[in-house]
Amino acid sequence: MEDIEALPADYAVCIAGHGSRDKDGIKEFLTLSSKFKEREPQRIVECGFLEFAKPTIDEAITKCVQDGINNIVVIPGVLMAAGHAKNDMPSEVIAMSRKHPSLNIKYGRPLDIHPKVLKVCSDRIESAESSSKLKTARTDTLLMTVGRGSSDPDANSNVAKVSRMLWEGMGFGWAETSFIGVTQPLLTDALERSMKLGFKRIIVFPYFLFTGILVKRIFSVVDEFQEKYPDIEFLKAPYLNYDELIIDVFMERAREVPFGLQDMNCQMCKYREQVVGFEHEVGEPQAGHHHHVRGIEGHHGLDHDHDHHHSDHKK
């Protein structure tokens, strides 16, 4: 959608991140925000976090209000439209809109499945291939795409779709989709089953924007399997990070908002439609789930690798 009109000059941009107990992940997110700012140095660009880091999203929105600016685009800095993008971040925006009714705060959509995101995925996988010690064809290679895992089946299915598109587009012999938490199949189980397929090489690709506890856990699992199965080559593909193409998509998401082009696909959203097995979650009131960790930096002893059971999302 390169023909989207430019974002009007009187709009500030707030990129909303989830936050992490991992300082490396926070640093990468802040770098992404700064690279967005480099593209439009005259625009006010801020970023904030739901949890485990500062500034919080409401603090970042407040910082956007300067020099007479009262139009603010909030972009969820996440890959998929799961609970964080559908509920927690919008609830922050709604709260700020109620607190400051004179502000025009509009909420965008996450990266989702986009050709440029898929191109970065393929680049990361190819970089892993370049480190291979074997002359193994892709037809003899299994691609394992690893998602975060969510209680939202729509988000999980999108990870599977990415895996399938990379499989067919890049010509791998087989592809599997797994998750590092919350839902099945978990990475360890999926790798154990994949051993039985007889592939000489397995590339594990973390479908994540930034590093963090979960990405490092994925790489640790791969190391364990390499030690356990020395006759198979396991390669660790890098996660997406702040690639220039990723910045392109974030800028596209920001430009969509003033023109009403940012609607999420609600066709399979369990909060709006009668999705099999999740019928009871339709119409639940919208609420955030991060009040206990907003603005808290670093590790505080909570295991927060799970996903939440979120409620209705509104646009």
C-alpha cells in the first residue's frame, strides 16, 4: 500500500511496546523507535511500554502533546493482533482519551502478515543457511517457525500461515510450526517429532520482533538438541529486529490511521465472533491486564511468559 497518503504534519506518533524483563530487548525496541524518528525528524515520535519498562504508554502519549499537537497515532509495536494489541494497548488509549477529551488519539494495527515482513523472515533464514557447515539442499531441510504462543487462536494461526508461506516460497522439504509457551505444540515436542522425519538439517526461526527471555530460551533449546542429536545440523535463524523493511511497515501502519484504513481483520476474532471452542469470550468487557507491572523495570520474580485471557477489542 505504498500509495497511502503521507501522515499529516500535525500528527505525533507513539509506538506502543509490550515491554520485557530483558534489557537487550528493550534496547532494540528503543532503537526501532529512534530509526522511525530518523525517517521523519520533524515529527514528534515517542514510545512506551505496557510493562517492565519506562516510559509507560500513557507517559509516552503525554510526551507527544507539545507544540500545539493534539493528534496522536498510537501504533502497536507487535507482530500479531493477539490480546496485547486487541485489549491491553487499546485500553491504555481509551483511558487517555477519557482523561484528555481534547486529544484526538487514534489507534493503529500491528505489523500482521505483510510482504515486507515475509521478506525479512526469508533474509533471516538465508543468513542461517549461510552459516551451515553442510552442503544440504533446502529440499533436505526442515524449517521450524517458532511463535510466542497465545490464548488467541487467530494469532496462533497467523504464525502457522507465515510458516506455510515461507515453506512454499523458499522451497524447504518440510515445515513445522511450534510455540515457546501457552499453546501446542511446544518447541521441544515439535523438534522431537521432527527428528523422526529424517531431515539432515533443521533451521529454527523465532518469529519475534526483538530478543528477550523467550527468544533466548528458544536458542537454548536448539543448543540442547544439537548436543543431543549431533548427526543432525541445527541452525538458529535470527529474529526480525529493527530491519529497514520493518520500519517501512511501521510507517505504513501510521499512515493508514488518519484515513480509516487501520481496521483489524475481525472475521476470526474470538472476542467478536463465535469461534469454535471460544464462544464464551464473545462480548466480554474490554480491560487491560498489566496494571501490576506498568512502569516496573527489570525482573521482579513473576513468571510472565504466559499469555492472558483477554476480553473484547474495539477499534
